[in-house]
Amino acid sequence: MAWKHPSRVATRLLTASCLCGSGFATALAQLPQDQAPPQTDRAAVLASDIVVTAQRRAERLVDVPITVTSVNSETLQNAGVTASNALAQVVPAFRLDYNGAFAQPTIRGVSTAVANVGGGSAVGVYTDGFYNASPLTQDFEFLNVSNVQVLKGPQGTLFGRNTTAGAVIVTTSEPQRETAVQAKIDYSSFDTIRGSFYGTTGLGGGLSADLGVLYKYTNGWFTNLTDGNDHVGRGYNFSLRAGLKYEFDESGRSYILARYIHTKLKDPTPMLWSVYQDPDGSYQSAAYAFGIPGALIGTDNRHIATDPGFTPLFRSELDAGQLTAKFDLDFATLTSYTQYRKEKSRQDLEVDNSSIPLFRVAFNNFDKLFTQELLLNSNPGGRLSWVVGAFFMDQKAGQNPFGAMTPVIYPAYDTNIHIKSISGFADATLEATDKLFLTVGARYSVEKDSGYWTCYPAGLAAGFCPASDGPPDHTFKSFTPRAVIRYQLTPQSNVYASVTKGYKAGLLDVNGFKNTGFIKPEKITAFEGGYKLSSGGTRLELSGFYYDYKDLQVSIYVGTSSITTNAASSEVYGGELSLYQALSDTISITGGIAWTHGRYKSYPGAPGNVFDYVVDGRSVLGVPNGGATDGSSDNTPVDASGNRMIRSPDWTGNLGIDGNFDMGGGTLNLNANVYYSSKFYFDAANNNVQKAYTVANLRAAWTDPSDHFTLSAYVNNVTDKAYKAQVLPNGFGTGVSWNPPRVIGVSAAFRY
């Protein structure tokens, strides 16, 4: 394979590394290398004993030539991270935003602007080794989670499809032979109650079982100006996880684990678009700007104004069965992952973003997914370690826009897609010398997409959809290799350099009726270099990277219609530093900073999102200071080449401090965590901005001498900072939803 512009790549990579590391050169020289202090304190143990599975096998984090942020359950709890949408609080260069109810995670500026049926995100999400293909369920509450790993950079070899940005690996607790119980009840602002239970026990004869249950209820933090209802955000989340494990012998290396997962969610939050007149942008509705009687505008980002008697809604239900089978074959370990998931959801929203009944929409979605993966891992020992695997996926997904709501046409059409994907991969690391390690790997993937739509008479008459059956079937093929060189400076430190390719699967645009062809896979080539240290009470990671990213799947406008196509290419480079430092045997700090320069190299025909202004009672496109903006978007195509990539702040960082102190015979834990993001944009035209913001969380917890009971108090978003979760412009107005305000809470926990 040929890499283009090698000199420029090297320059970018070197620049990124130098910029991120120049302030730490002296400190690196003084850090302990071969000599580690005695591991007698809790903070130092936390720093050194980090094991991850980023390369599909258990390894020390310091030996993995990938930028990985690994966060255990204790760190998540202390930082106030109880769901995937809050991971940015502890993971630099990571975001989780939304397009409606579709989760759209971003790592190092790489994300997706497409929310098509079957489209998927740019970040692969795996729970206990199982792939979650649906963006509608990638935002989830954590239940008995023991560890979260965020892998940064494309993972096309080891994980495959839809990992152009990276991967999030969530590990939950497995059934144990010893009996253990954990229970927690939490009460916080807006009458939010969150209760969870986890229990596990041995059943004899090699059998063990566990059960996890979570229930969360909230009244929400919005006020509807139409009727004064301050519980319009009311919703709940119920989750259940049950597991049964059979171990073939006392070693526990060979076993079968069956899991059942059920989740039921009702949460209108992603559908609640504020009518707040934001000083950072002109986001009021067209109805208000034109003075239509009854239209309202808010003075606070917690204000919404819906049609009388109508409440936006998002609800979903998921059922999944998973079977993990692991067998020790002496020379290697064979693991099988078998999964079936069935989910359905509904979104009800007002497109006009006003209190006037103009235009409502309902989306009914379904997703059925079967996956089978086989992994064969070499057992430890010898100079060659390897993994080979095969993956198969069969996904059927669909959507029924418009549904059965008035005053809009109903039902208009159904869209459906059927995806079959199969791939095989191999990856091997050779210990060439006692210090030099060489890794090569590759994956070959074949994917066939079939899509169709059914246009009902009402939709056909209104011009929402054509009479044709849909785009023709298409087969996509991808080859994603990687090569890595790692040099072990000492047993506690390494340097590495890598070249990796990744892809986001091609798709059929079953939502864009003027696009009867196919959309090619996105392709990314990543160059990365880094340094890692784990010694005593110190853990340090420093990396620089350069991405060549092309064939981006984006929405562009042809006339008045939006279609998805491969219309953009981009360049991303930057650097990242993360540090864990034990200051004493009871106090530690954790921090990270990431610089990401993400720009579109070419993006003609991008949605303009140019706001209209009301001048003398009529809407005029893009007249600066011409009058009150109506908040609507003309979507005139623009050339976004050179603009910042969506949801890609130049700077992100986090800093946490954690301390444990003796008090009352027990232990008092104090934790403070701060997250910073520089400004970024929600659109390629760089009109819809989120300015720089900082969010801080505080927590205090006391655990009794028996270590069975813990009482906690916390404040999330201490300064009550208002910052956006999504901005969705359209011809009726601009929908803006916001992240939660300040939350104050208390909790009690029991464990045995």
C-alpha cells in the first residue's frame, strides 16, 4: 500500500507531539523509570495495575500502542459519570451529542453527520465484547459496569466496521461463585430518583448467576410556557441484566456465560427544543419572529413552548440475548460471541419549534440485529502473540416517518434496510528482541445492503416519496491493515509508532429519495506516535496523530431536497496528554488535555444553515442586523472547505483530584472533577456555535468502618453552566436542546 505525502505526515505528527509535549520534556527526564517505589499505598496501586483489552487480549495499558483512556467503576462514580453521555467528563477528545434521539459520539473530531436508518455512528460501541450497531441505544445508563475503555483512532483491523473515530469498550461484572450484593438509592434535583441493585452468587456444580436492576425516574427540568407545566421532561429508565455462568473446572479459563438484557426508556429530553433567545445565536422560531398570535419565546434555556395538549416524546425498548463461550485449548483460547438484539423506538416532535400547531412529526423505528464473532487468541508465552477472528452481522432496520399524528399527513412511507456483513482478520506481534516489538494485522470485510421504501398514497400525493421501490442492492468491500513498531525503554515505559486504516460502512440512502445510488464507505488513514509510562504512583501517556479522512458521508442539498452522499474530505491532526499522579498515599490527581485540529479539506454543497431575518414583515436571507431573526434556515448550499469539522473543539481537557481521609472510624472520600471544551460548531457551515465552557462536579462520600455502607452528597455542573446538546435548523425554525443544569443530590449505598 502507498501512503501519500509521507513528508507532510511526518511533519504534522512531529509538530503535534512537540506542541503537546514541550512543556513536559524536563519532567519526563526526571520521572522514575527502572526504580519503582514500594506499592504500599492505594493511589500507587491504582496507577500501576491497569489491564486493558484494546488489542482483543488482556495486556498492561503501558504496553498497548494505542491511545486508550481506561476508567474503572470507582473513578466513574467519584466523577459523577453514571451514563455514556457523561464520559466526556473524564475522557479528553471525546464527546457524545445528538441528532434528535440518535447518539452521535465524536473522538478527535471524527464523527458523523448522518442519522439514516442503518447508518450507524463513527464510534464502535461494545459491551462485554458484543457490538451495538444502533445509534438510538448508544446513550445508556451504566448498570454494574466495572470498566470503560475509550480507544482513540481508527480500529479497522481489530474491531472492524464503523470505528473510524475509535471504539468504546464497556465491561460489566460477571457472575461469581462467592455471594456479593450491592444496592444504591439516589435522590437529586427535579425529583430524580435512581435506584440500582446487583447481586451474584454460586449455585454449585460450576454454576453461578447474577442479576442487575436499575430504575430511574425524573420530573425533568423544563417548563412549558404554553400551559406552565414544569414536569414536561418527566421520564423513566428501567434496565435489567441477568446472567448465568457455567465453568468447566476450577481454573475458570473455560466457561459458558448466557445473558439476558432488557431496557425500557421513556425520555422526551432529546425532543424538547428550547424557545430561549440564545445570545450566542439567533434561535427563535419563525412563528414568533413573524408575530403569529400565540407564539411564545423564552428567557431561559429551560423554557419550551409546545402545542397545547402535545408533549414531545422519545421512548424505546430493547431485548437482547447474549452467549459467550470461552475454551482453553492449551496453545490458544477460543472465544465465541453470539448475540440477538431487538429494539423498537418512537420519536414525537414538533418540527416548527413553536407553540403554534403547524407541523408535527413522528418516527417509528425498529432494529433487529444478529451477530456472531469467533476469536482465537494465542496463550501467553513465546515471542509471538497473535489473534485471528471472524465476524458476521445480519441487521434489519426500518423507519416509518410521520406516523399517525395530526395535523400532518399520515402515514407517508416506510423505509427499510437489510445489511449482511462478514469479515475475517488476523493480527500478530513479534518480540523481535527483548525490547523491540513489531505488529502487523489486517481485516477484509464484505457487506451487502438491500434497501426499499413503501410510499403510501398520502405520501405520494404530497410528494414526500416516489413510486419506485428504492435503490438497487449493493456490495461493499473494505481492506483495513495496520502496522506498529514498539520499543520498550524500560519495563515501565514504551515508545511506539503506528499506521492504521479504518472505515465507516457504506450504505443505501433509503431516506433520500432523489439518491437512487449508494454511498461509499468512509475511509481514514491514521499515523500515530506516542510515549507511555507506568511506574510507582505515575501513569503518563503522550501521543501525536495525523488523519487523512476521505469520502465523508454527509448531507447536501440538491434543489430543496437533502440527500446523503460522499461529498467531503478532511484533515485532522493533534496531540494528547493524560496523567495520573499519586501525590501521597491518600491523594491523587488525574488529568488530560487534547488539541485537535480538524478541518474540511473539501466540502462543496454543504448545508448552509443561513438564518433568515425578518425585515418589514418578510423573511430575507442572511441580512446582518436586518431585524429579528426568524430562526429558520434557508439551507442554501455553501462551500465549507476549510471550515471546522462538526462537534470538533480545538481544545478539551479534564482535571480531577481525589482524596481519602480517616474520619469517624470510617473513610471520607472527597472528589472534584472539571471538564473544559473550547468552542465548536454543530454544522459544517460553522454558523451554529457552542462557545467555550467549563463544567465542574463535586462529591463527598463517607464509608463506615465495616466498608458496607456509604453515604454521599454531590453537585454536578456546580456553576449551572448552560451548554447545548444539539442544534437542528430547518425551514420552520431552529431546534436547540440543552444539557442538564446544576444537579444536587444525595445517595446511600450498601455492599456485602
